[in-house]
Amino acid sequence: MNGSNAYTRARLSEEYIARDAANISPSYTRSYPFVMAQGRGSEVWDVDGRRYIDFTSGIAVTNTGHAHPEVVRAIVEQAERFIHMSGTDFYYPVQIELAEKLNEVAPITGATKVFFGNSGAEAVEAAMKLARYHTGRPRFVAFQGGFHGRTFGALSLTASKPVQRRGFAPLLPEVTHAIYPNPYRNPWPGRDPAQAALEYIEHLFRTTTPPEEVAAIIVEPIQGEGGYIVPPDGFLPGLRELCDRYGILLVLDEVQTGMGRTGKMFACEHWSVEPDILCVAKGIASGLPLGAIVARSEIMNWPPGAHASTFGGNPVSCAAALVTIRLLEDGLIEQARRHGEKLMARLQEIASRFPQVGDVRGKGLMVGVELVEDRESKRPAVRLRDEVIQEAFHKGLLMLGCGQSGLRFVPALNIPEALLDEGVNVFERALAEALEKVGGAL
């Protein structure tokens, strides 16, 4: 490459970012100047030819990796037949076949039915509407730290960061936020956090939130945006019992935790808990827009016209989803479990040498690392976390934060072990150099 071409290539990312700033909403969050040109598996390249290991999977979406050849083939074959024919007004086999498959793999005993949308937020909105319609009740209970989307209904449930809600009030009324049990930062010192969290909901029922008016409790089995918080074992089973006692629907938001991410098809299976309504999106179609709810048949009793979606369950996304689920069943879920165990062990070993690593937690390849100023105080090291993300980027690793001072590790489920090792090594170097940069100002 001659000098002038090298100069031109080096400036491509900067030029695209400048064009983005001039034309695209400033509400988007970008952590570093990565402008993607191509991806294969767990490796991506920017428009200037730089190669990176992807530990983000497009925010836990590309569970089969970038451009999986079988997914690409299914997309092309379906697109050559037809791209769109709204499934809310017409029929087409691939949507019906996907609904059958989702009903088969959903962790719900008995007959179920599927409603298709385009995203996680749409799945949550559909779950809220269905819960209200079926129960005739107006209220919802969600959890502090939870993230369910940014449309008005979903945003009313979301409580992970103030920036997501600031300026949009009033939101949907009659949403009460309970406390999600965090074993690392137990808000009830000396008490079992699961039992205390369940008792707090009972307290809400006795004071501000009549249980006979609650349509649904909506919860992430593992909190995502809120910090990759894995609840204590008694929490989800206790929540199921609480819902049964008061005739409340249990809605599990598995948008980020589902589709093999945690080493099970759905995270709730780790606790043998069945939802009444299951929200699915992100990893379901390997990167194509698709969301869905799966609900018990007797609950999905709304009539034609009560809810619909022009693009929901579009044929190309459905074709990709069918292949994705087959790949998950054929070994990717087991890979996620094995790789997750190895990743957790490596990160725990790093934590033994870096006191700023306060906690390593997760299931499968949904793993969080929380950085702290010191382990005794557990004060969040926000500046350190942000510096680690920047250092990792400059060393060729894409990462994302979560919670106050957490880092999320969500590579593709089929990431080769060599790439997983390489990425963790880069993270360790980035952590060491970030500590040198921030010094005592964590």
C-alpha cells in the first residue's frame, strides 16, 4: 500500500463517524470508534482493515457468530422465494414452522401459542398487553436494575439507568418496582437476599400495590443491563409461588438470557421455573430483527385485531431463526456451557491477582465482571471500568459495560477456545494498563 492509500484507509473510520454525527440521532450510545466492515465467527474487521475479537455479539445477539454459513444460506434461500408477506394478514409456512418449534422448546408445560414482533421491546409490550387483557388487571411489578426496552410500556418497566427515563415522564402508571436480590451487594446484610426480596414484594402488596390488581410480575431471570446479576437460587422459584398464590402472571424477559446464552435454551431452566409468558428476541435469529412471546394457550385468548405487527415474524427472520435453533440444539448450547465454565475459571484466576476485580458471576457465556475500588468497601470503580473498555478496544477486543462498574463477556456461543483465550489475555493486559493510567483515581 503506498503512502496516499494508507492515509486514505486510516481516515475511513473518522469520516464515517463524522457522517454519522451529522445524520444520525445523538441518542445512540457508542463506547469507542469502531466502524464495522466485515465479521466472520467471533472476529470482526473495521473499515480501515483492523481486526478485533468480538466479546459483545452485537449485545448478545449473534449467538451463532457473525455470518454463520448455514444461517446465511437460509436467509438467501428464503429471500429468493419471497421477502415479505405480512403474517398478521396472510399465512406462510416458515412462520408456522417457527411457531411450532418455539412452542416445542419453550420451558412451559402444556399447550402454548406464539405472537411475533420485531424486537425485545415489542415482545415486552405484547406481554404487557396480553397480561392486561387476560387478567383484566391494571398493575405491573418490575424490578430495580431491570431493563426491558425503551418504548413507553417497556420503558415504564425499565429501571437500570436514569438516562433511559429522564425527560420522558409521565410513563405508564401503576408500575411498581421491587428490589432485585443481588448476592454481591446484598441490600439486606445478614439476611438471605432471595427471601428478603420476596418479603419486600409482600410488603408492597400490603401497602401500595394491591395484589388482586396486579396483572403480572415481569423479571429478567438474570439481570442484563443492570449488571449481569445472577439471583440467589431461591428467588425465581419463590416468585413463581408468589404469583400462583395471588393469581398473578409471571412474565420472564429472556430477551438477553434466552437462546442458549446461559448454557440452557432459556435461563429459567437453571431453576426449573416455568413462566406464564416468555419474552424472546436478540439471539433468536442470529442478527435479524425478530421478537416473540410464547404464552400458555389459555392465556393467549385475545381476539383477531387485538394485537398485530406488519413485519413481526417476517419470513427471512423466521428462516434464520429455524436454523439458529437447530444449531443450538445440535451443540451450541453445550459449547456455551463448556466455554462458560472455562471463561469463569480464567476470570476468577485473574481476580485472585487483581483486587479491583470484586466479583465474577454468570452462567454459560453470559458472564459479568464487577470492578471495585477495593473489595472491602465494594465501591464501584466506574472510571477504571471505562478505561478498561478503551484499552481493550485499542488492543483489538470489543467489550461492553453493564451496571455501575461491570463488564460483560458475551462472545458467540461457538467461539473457538483459542480466540476465547486470546480475548481473555487481551482483557487482562487492558486491565493492568488501565490500572496504571487511572492510578489512585479509580
